[in-house]
Amino acid sequence: MSASFAAWVAAVFDHPVGGPEWYWGESFADEWGALEVTDRLTVKYLTRLFREPAVLARFSLDQVAQGIWFLVGDASPAQPSRALVEQGVPLAERIECVRTMIDFFGDFVAPAAPGPADTDRNAFHIACYMWWDIFPSWGGPRAGEPALHVACLEVMADVLWLRSELCQLSALHGLNHWHPHHAGAVERIVDAFLDRASDVTTRVREYALLARRGAAL
């Protein structure tokens, strides 16, 4: 029987922080496999997590950061987010999951990271900033359908408008990586943001100008 949502959340986040991370342990494969979570159920649980991030309140932000690297990162030993580009899961369910990422950034990331973003030392800030960098698709034809790519770009565009420097930098970092495959869309999104956004920090504005042409690091 597949693990419940609560058990899955605990399995992802309820671990001490430090290196090597829990998911590089020798027993990881057996422990994770025992959850019996299919790709479709993974998408369902990711959707619920992004939509109801209050379930993370009992964990430290460092634990959440560690969980983000595990869930979203394509280098993760389990690669849970790869289920979002697997055609064995109905496209509508995968798109719905991607769209709930705006809820996660708006309801959890932005309130948890007020003020300037520290993408050099703060583990939570770094994980959120790298979200679209470590995501299993940068919008290329070999990773996800066009409709999924559109949904990802729309989420990045929405996150860009959140009044949070970390959220804005995360979205711009993603748009920067998607520029090679979606240059026109990226440039339109960034131009609209720079034309109409108020109270944009100098750091965000400078980064946006680089991301607009895919030239940011």
C-alpha cells in the first residue's frame, strides 16, 4: 500500500540537516522504495504540498531547503519532480501541479524570506533561488510537452510579480535558463515586469536585464 501524504511529507522533510544528506545513505533506496509512491501519486502529493505549504510549519527552513533539493532537483537519487515531465502521468495533472508552485512561492517562500535575498549563504534562499535551475526541464523539446512549458513560463511570470526579492530572483534565474528555447516569451515577460513593476531593487533590475537575454550566471 502506498504511503499516505503525511507519511510522504515526513519521509522527505523530517531529517537532520547536514552532509552527506539523508538521501545519500546506504539504506535510502530501500526506505524510499517502501513508500510505494508511483509517478502519478508523486504528482498528486507534490500538488498538495505546493497548495498547502502550511504542512511544512513544523520543519526548520534548513530542513525545507534540504527537501527542495531532494524533491525538485534532477540530480536527486529519487528524482521525484521528473514525474512532471513523464508522459505516463496525465498532462492535465502535471500542469495543475506546476501551476500550484505559484501558491508555494506566494504563501510560503515570500513570507519566509522578507527583505534582501541571501543566495550565497542562506540554505533556504539558495534552494528557492535554484528551483528552476535544478528542475528537470528548461523548456527543451526532450523534457515535457509544449503545454507544460507554457505552464512553467506562466508560473515564473507570476512569481516574478510577488513582492519578494528572493521570489523575483528565483523566477528570473529560471527564465534565464529557459531563454535558449523560449527567447521571445522570456523577453516579453521580463520587459513587462521592468516596464510596470514598482519598488524593484537594483539587484533585481540588473539581474533581469541579464536574464532577459539568457546571460545571467
